[in-house]
Amino acid sequence: MDVYAKQKAAFAARLAEGRAAHAYILEGDDGDETRRFALYMAAALLCTGDKPPCGRCASCRKALAGGETLHPDIHVFEPEKNAGFSVETVRGIRKSVYLLPNEGDRKVYILCGAQKMSRSAQNALLKLFEEPPASASFVICCDRRDALLPTVLSRALLIPLGPLDDRTLRAYLADRHRDAPADRLDAAVRFAQGSIGRAESFLTPASQEASRAAADFCALLFAKGGAFALAAQALSLSAKRDGFDAFLAFVELYLLDVLHAHTGGPPPLLLAPSAAEEYRAASTRRGLCGALDALSESRARLASNANGRLTATLLCTRLSAL
Ligand SMILES: [Zn+2]
């Protein structure tokens, strides 16, 4: 299922009209589909056939089947895990950009996750855009345009992929996750708010485990299960820091759903509407605000390396008193 077929057709039409740009900003989430779109653009820019991307020429076949691993003129850069996108990476690109392409008449540079690009890296990129070599095209993928400097934005053509409507996203997920139960896919759609990347991250096994544990924890919380029962659940998760934080993040989202049910806010993201209503009746706004405060303090404490077991115990004591 090609969810961005329309945007791809518009891009191909633009090239056919001779309106290619030297730099594009592809605004879409960090998921596989944005990357696939960027490779489609690279294929179109490198195509040697009649209607780019023809899908048949050697260049298209390499670009569409393997991207940078098969096509020597496609270069993909990702942000480093914690450091983001450094100015050194962009300087490296500037060194190589004036070298001739290997096969065709141009090279395509794809920069993924550009929302993590430092200001100095963006300024280095800007210099590249100011004197672009004719033989290079840039596809800058970022999840939101306002993470980029206005000067960078003004020198590139923006291609917004936009959020998907719920029906399209639901059909896409059903196609990709054929064994997933319907209620899990429904929850993924509510959680994702149109973002494929968010939906996919919700459906990972680790995320599902954290979400299920958080749902059980909330059921106990709203049934006034008491500090001991809550702590028994939370402590079993507190040994793994990342997993524990993901669990707390999901508890926060569940509680926000209930708070929104109190205030007439947006429809629930994760809870089924009937559960949101049931929990609303069993809680007060004041109690929920206190619980959300306690959760965010616990997450901040964990982020600064506090002891997981102690944090879990203190949190459950506070939650049970609300
Ligand atoms: Zn082609």
C-alpha cells in the first residue's frame, strides 16, 4: 500500500516540467515511509529513462531496491544516536560534494532526522546551498519544518508529507501487521495521530509490553488497589530503566486521557472511550493533576539516575494517597 502515491506523482510531474530544485525539505516522521519517499526522489533525480523514475533503468532499479547500498551516487546520512547531527558531518559532505558522480550526472545526498541538526551544522549546510554544485541534489528529511533555520527553509523546496487520515493509517497498519489484534491497531491509530512512525513505534514488542503493563497498573489505580498492590506491579518493571520510563510514559498518557474526559478535552488517545468514562467516574480532576505531577517528577528523577526501586515505591505511595 503506497500511502504517499499522490505526493510521489506530484514530485514526478514537477521533474517532468523541468522544475527540479537543488535542495528539498521532506517533512515527514522518522519512519520507514519517509525514507522510502526520499529514495523514490533519489531514483527520480538519477533516472536515465524517459519518465523519471521509470522504474526500469539500471539506476532506478538500484535506487529503489537498495538505496545507498546499491547505488554509488546515493549518500544517506543519519544523526548520531545521542550527539545529533554534527557540523563535522556537514563539513564531510562539503568535501565530497564537488567530486564527480560515479555513474550518472549527479549525486543525491539524503540527510535523515534533520530536526536533530545543530545550528552550526545548519549554517554549514546553508553555505552549501548558497553555492550548490550542479551535480548534487539534497533531500533533507525532518519531522517538523520549524526545527530548521528560516534561512535553510527559504533555500529549499518544501515537500510536506502531512499526517495520514485515520482510515488510511488503519488500512496501512492492517496490511503491515496482519497478525495484530484489531483493538491494538485501533489503539495505535489513536496514539499515532496520523504519524506512521508513531504508530509503528507503538506496535513494537517493547512498547506493547510497556503499554499493557501501564493499562493493568491504571486499572488497579482506579479500582483503588492500594500502595502495596501498585508497588508490586511497578517494582517488577523498575529494574530496567528504559522499560520503566516507557511504562511511566504510558501511565501518563492513560491518565491524560482520563483528565481530558473530565475537562471535555480531545478524545482519548489510548483508552477505549468506555474505559475513559469509567475511570472519569472513579476519579477527580484534582487527584489526576496530583498523579500527573507525581509521574513527571518520578520520570525526571529517573532521568537524573535516581534509584529505580525507590522511585517506584515513592510514586506508588503518592498515587495511592490521591
Ligand atoms: Zn529510471
